[in-house]
Amino acid sequence: MGCRKWKQLNRPEIKPIHAAKRLAWARRYEHYTAEDWARVKWSDEYMVERGIGVRPTWTFLRPRDQLKNHDIHAKPCGKGIKQMFWAAFGEDIRTGLVPLDSDPESAQGGVTAAIILALYRAFLPDLLQEGDIFMHDGASIHRTYIVREGLEEMGIEVMEWPPYSPDLNPIENLWALMKEEIYKLYPELLTAPNTASIRELLTKAAQEAWHSIENRVLVRLSTTMPHRVQAVIEADGWYTKY
């Protein structure tokens, strides 16, 4: 009695050691007010894959009805076009949405620490004011010596970040909004073939979608941080609703 059906959420697996680190982090920043969090600038890398993240469209049929073409959401077969991006934002500022290209000469053929450091040197001086704190997660590329040393040379204060905590980074909400907007702006991306021109269109659509997010959304997300911190404390470091 009193139970309702809920769709389960996809979350990174949190183990006791991770929960303990999340709780310790939340206790450390429990005293931060919304004004304190306004000094934090959030960043992240994000992969946009064509067709991924589209909300389902519902169709309604009687049991005896047959599906018609308009009842089907077709998607191209094979691997979809992907593009990695980087961005950062604060309560009253955001960077552009920057495409990240792989380094084919690197050991893994992906985005390298040198690429990340060059990005930081290009964008962080304009993003951060005196007294601001920069946030990036604990991804291995962020923990490389070249990136850590570069940030130290730039005199940037970096927020220590707990593992497996996308619920604490409000930029995740911006990614979700951006994904929705991409296909509103360019619905043809859903069915077009995988070509170089479609990759260019995906990049253009993502950048337009990113800049279409209203400034009031940035403010609102920044002001959720005291609630996110409190939610972690109440959950003893485990999963939250965010």
C-alpha cells in the first residue's frame, strides 16, 4: 500500500569507500552558502553521440491495431557519429562549447593531458576571477602531472572532488538540457547517414544548444549546491536524487 512505480536511475556504482569519501567531502563544504558556491566554476568533458539521449516518443494503440510508420521511431544502424566536448560554467558565466579532437599520435589515440592543459590555459584566465575555485572531476587525465603542475603554475585553486559523484556536478544538468535541445534544433540528425558533414552539423547543433540555455538556469543550478551537499550528508555518502 502506498507504493508507486518509479523508473530506476542509472548511476555509477558507489562502494563503501566511495560513500565515505563523498560524506567527508560534503562535511567539508557543509558550511558553504549559495554565495560561496557562486565562486565555484564547474567543468567537464562530455561525449555527444548522435541519437543517444533522445527522450522516447509514446504512441497509443488498441491491442488489435497494427503499427503504422508514424508509430515507429527509426534509427540508423551501426555506430553513431560521436564528438567529445569540453565546457565550464559558473553562476554568471559560461565558456563556449569546445570540440575536443583526439591525438592520433598518442598512446591511446585519444584526448591527451597536453590537450587539456592547452584548453585550460586558453579559457581559465577569462573564466576565473580572484578568489574563484575551479572544479574538474578525478578523471585520470586531470590527475596527470602535466595538468596538476600547469594549474599550480597558473595559481588556480582546484576543488578536491569525491569519486563517482556526477550528482554533485551541476554541469550534468546542462548536458541533459543540451541533448534535448540538439534534436529540437536539428531533427534531421536523427535519421541522416553517418558522414563527415553530419559530424560538422552535430558540432554546430551542440554549440547552438549549449548557448541557447538561459542564464537563469545557470543561476538556479549554482544555488542547488547547498541542497546537494545536504542530500549527501543525509544519505551518509550514498545515492541522492540529483
